Amino acid sequence: MQQYKIKYLLKEDVSSLIDTQICVKGWVRTKRGNKNVAFIALNDGSIIHNIQIVADPAKFEEELKRITTGACICVEGKLVESQGSGQTVEVQAESIVIYGEADPNTYPLQKKGHSMEFLREIGHLRPRTNTFGAVMRMRHEMAYAIHTFFHQKGFYYFHTPLITASDCEGAGEMFQVTTMDLNNIPRKEDGSVDYEQDFFGKQTALTVSGQLEGELGATALGAIYTFGPTFRAENSNTPRHLAEFWMVEPEMAFYQLDDLTALEEEFIKFLVRWALDNCKDDLEFLNNMIDKGLIERLKSVIDTDFVRLPYTEGIKILEEAVAKGHKFEFPVSWGVDLASEHERFLVEEHFKKPVIMIDYPKEIKAFYMKQNDDGKTVQGTDVLFPQIGEIIGGSVREENYDKLMTRINELNIPMKDMWWYLDTRRYGSCPHAGFGLGFERLMLFVTGMANIRDVIPFPRTPKTAEF
Ligand code: 4AD
Ligand code: MG
């Protein structure tokens, strides 16, 4: 018998299927009824909505006893127009096979609403809830939108390695990769670790960014993007940091600062519009249950021009706010790395729209950023978003070999393993630029979820690597 996804039955024109025999399979959300009739709400993950199964208690007495919230069943029966309100069609069960029961005494996902904290403890089951179903379907849609955007613009998906010997951001927040026996580490005569005996013959780690290899791609293919997992061993326990997150990193030859910020803005607007156009049911659910302002906020972002704000002007605005009595936890003055409270003040209170901050002090940004003529600032860009803070970090790259080397020496960056990166500046160097969008930060924005642990299936954070 033909099996259908519930999404198909609820969303497509199924008039030709009415009164025919069909099959649906899924997990029971609820069961209710009386001695004359039983109603089962069945969900198969294809859509937030459930299909209603109508069963005769006399015929299915044994099955109905075993069908409880969470059970997995296969139903065959007649598709009919629904008599009740709230659904268009329902299935009159003629056969029910129980694939797997879910003991109501131990199955943790009962009908009542659970806290996000509790759901994190049962991360193996939470994809079965409405909220996480919605978030995970949207995660898929956003990933698809990212590939669509770049493909349409002629960018190539360039796969950068996850194991690397270089620290792109220079922050030393890398997870080491080794096959050495930690109880018997090979050492050199001076007592230091002998990495030559390690798997790769050198010290390696999980990547913090695919950018450096991305630059190799861009200076050959013109425009590329990478989209993959990224790892940071920073001990940040915040609602916006993960130790393992996904990053989208486009890199473009011949882009100047204005081209870069224009692409950042176009990209985010494309993604937000995609969410509004393609994730209607899930967004409505999240708007009702999680964040009442969500859909309005998404619409406002695609209708507004993002502000371009030089860092120096941003600091002035913040200092004026302090002078007028606004209290920040952390002090502001030219040269500081902005805290998220500062970023959010600029975005949510001052401009009330997304801000692309540019021209940062070189001391607080990575070595590869293009230096401005003032000798103090670099062409870095951070896109700052309401609720989220920094959603994108990017820059024009320093393409001048001598300037780049000077900066590398100032920062004492070990260049032994980075000769290949410098070669891009030695042979056919060109102006180029790129950025990184934190995929989970985007997901926070488009779902209205409050904690980054709840927009990735299995979050990795300090002291947590369950599931
Ligand atoms: O600003 P970041 O560190 O920039 C880079 O890594 C550049 N190499 C990107 C590039 O130019 N190709 O990180 C980029 C973005 C941030 O704006 C943020 O959205 C996200 O990655 N991000 C994190 N997301 C979740 N958890 C963390 N610990 C994150 N760290 C950065
Ligand atoms: Mg950054």
C-alpha cells in the first residue's frame, strides 16, 4: 500500500486520494477518545502538524492499550475529509501495526511542556518534540538556502580541512589532535614533546576557521565558500558560544570593503527571506510558543538598510551614552574589544537595526586583516544583530607581502608551517576579502530560540559532550 508523508497529506491537493486506502507511519503524540471512538495524533517529522487517526475501540482494543505517547506505529486505512475542526483530512484506521511501544512510566516526553534545560538532558529524544522538530527542519532549510545563494552567485563549495597545523585566529583556542599515548608521551632530549613521532609528524589541531585555506581557493577559483564544523576550545559558557559550531565562510578575489559589506547584507537578507518563504508553519509555531516578536523581527530585517559604522564612531556613541548616564558593566574607550552589551546597545537601542561595524583597531583583530593608511585600524567587519550581537566576522585581507610579514612578526605568529599561506602574497597576489557567518547564531536569529545549545542537535560546550 502506498505510504505518504504527513506533510504531503496535509499540504498538497489530495482530493484524488480521498476515500482510497493509504498508509502513514510515525510517532504518537497523543491519544484520546471514549468507548465509541479513539483519536490518535500522529507525527512523522515531515511537518509540525499531526495527522488524526480515527480508530474503532472495539476493533483495536488490544492495540489501543499499547498505543501511548511516543509509540511508533504504522496505520493503513481510508483517507477521508475530516469532520472535526483543525484538520482537513484524517485516516480511518483499518489496520494498525505497532513497531515500538513507549512505556508511559519511563518515557520522558509526556504531553506537558518541558523546560529547555530538561530537554537538553534528554538530547537523544528532544528532536521528537514540536520545538526541536521545527528548529531542525529550519536548520536544514537554512543550510539548503546557503548552498543555493552561493551556487546562484557562481561561488564554488570548497572543502577546507578540519585537521590543521595553523591557528587562523591566532587565539590559541585549539583542540589538539593526536594519536600519542598520553601516558607515555614521546619526548625530545630537551624534554619537549616530540611531535615528529605523532601521527602527522607535527603538532595538529581541529580547525578554528577554514579561512586560510579558503583564501587559497579564492585566489584560484575567484570566489569560494566553505561550510563545515569549526572547533574552539574557549571556555565560554554563554548562550551564544559552542565548542563545536558550523561556520559558512565565503572568500572572494577582487572584493573591496564596500563589496564585502554589501555581500554580507545581501546574504543575510536572502537567508531571512528564505526562512519566511519556506518555513511558514514552523515559524508560526515558534512565533506562538517561543518568541512572539519573531516573524515581525524577521520581516523588519529584510526591509531595512544595515548601518555601516566605523568603530571610532561607535565608540563615540557609546561614550556619549555613558556620559548621559547609561550604565555598562564593562568600560568603553577607543581600543577596547566591544562586549556584547555594547554591541546590543548600538543595535537595539541606538540604531534599532542591524549594524555592520568596520575599521577596527588592529590590536583587537587577527593578523590577516588589511591595514588602513592611518596605521591604527584594519578593514575588519562585524555584522551586529538584534538579540544576537555578532553574527558575522569578516575582513578585507592584507594582500601586501611586506605589510603582512611585519604584522606576523609583531605578533610573533609561528610561520614555520604557513609558508603556503604567504605564497598567495608572493605569487599573483590580489585584493580579496571574506567573512564567516556562525550558522548557529543565524539559527538563533531565525528561530527566536534563546540559547545556542538549542539550535544544534547535539551541542558541545565545556564539560558537555553527551550523545
Ligand atoms: O569572528 P570569527 O572568529 O571569524 C573568523 O573565524 C574568520 N576567520 C572568518 C572569516 O573571515 N572567514 O568567527 C566568525 C563567526 C562569528 O561572527 C560568530 O557568528 C561565529 O563565527 N562564532 C561562533 N559561533 C558559535 N560559537 C562560538 N564559539 C563562535 N565563535 C565564533
Ligand atoms: Mg569575531
